[in-house]
Amino acid sequence: MDFTGYTAKTDRMRLRPYALDDFEQFHDLHRRDDVARYLPWETRDEEASRAALERHQKRTVEVDGDGISLAGLDPGTGRLVGEFVLILRSVQHRGAEVGYVVHPDFQGRGLATEGARHMLGIAFDDLDLHRVVARLDSRNHASAAVLKRLGMRHEAHLVQNEWFKGEWGDEDDFAILADEWREQRH
């Protein structure tokens, strides 16, 4: 699927792919230690943010490893609320991974749930995927609550499975199937 020119609205956000002129707001999000704490990348300086934003310019989801990142924008101010990601993990098995990050100024308002719900809609309704997973640091209780609100099932707790930011980290894995997604929407 080609996401060039893609736009969507949720109840409280406007979603679209990142543009290169989003750099200032993108960097403001990605330079923060409190944002990067549980994410699989380090806090980014300007150079690393520019490189990451460049990678986010890909607009197609066709082969394993392809992904789409949508900027969630406040419709009133145009301010970046956060980003919502869907990565195709297996064409053969029709599986993907969902992720999200919300700027601390907008946390605690249900916007992560709202944006991630939209990404699940893309996964199941537009891409006809079978299964979507989410992986997170087991200490990230707020993110686990988002996944539960989305109807995702906790499937695994992996003990010290990854060297993560200078220490062994535990991982929690969540998943939802297309049939479960459709069932909860009716």
C-alpha cells in the first residue's frame, strides 16, 4: 500500500506521514530522555533526528520490514502530539507490529490509544493483515494499559531477553488477531 498523500482524522488528531519540514517538532519529541526511555533508540541529537526523519519518508508498505510512521497533530494548533507506527513483519504470515510515542505535554489524555487504534484499523482493514503484535519494556505500565484498552492480549513476559540501554531488560508481548479486532468493533 502506498501512503503518499495519506491523511486521516481521529476524534482529536489529524494523522499524516511526516514531512521533512516537520523537523523542529520531530526533533523536540526525539531529543527527550523521558520519551526515549522505553523506546528501542537512544535520545537523538539533531543529526540523529534528521537521519530518523529521513527514514520516516518511506511511504510504501509492501515487503517485510517496511513501515509507515504517521505524525499525530493537534487540529487546533498543528502541534505534534506524537507518532504512530506500523511495521510489516511478515508478508507470508500477514503480521505486523504497532508502536507509538506521545509527547509528554499530551500524555494521559487517551491519545496513544486513539492513534494506535487507527493504526490497527490500517493493519486489519486496509492491509488485510492477520495478526498485529506490540512489544514493550515490562516497566512501561502506561503503554501496557494502552494495549489492553485496544483489546490486545498479553501473550508473553520475556525475562532479561534483551540488553537494553545498559542493562538486561524484560519484555512484554501483546497481540491481537483480525477476527478479534472485527469482533470488538461490532
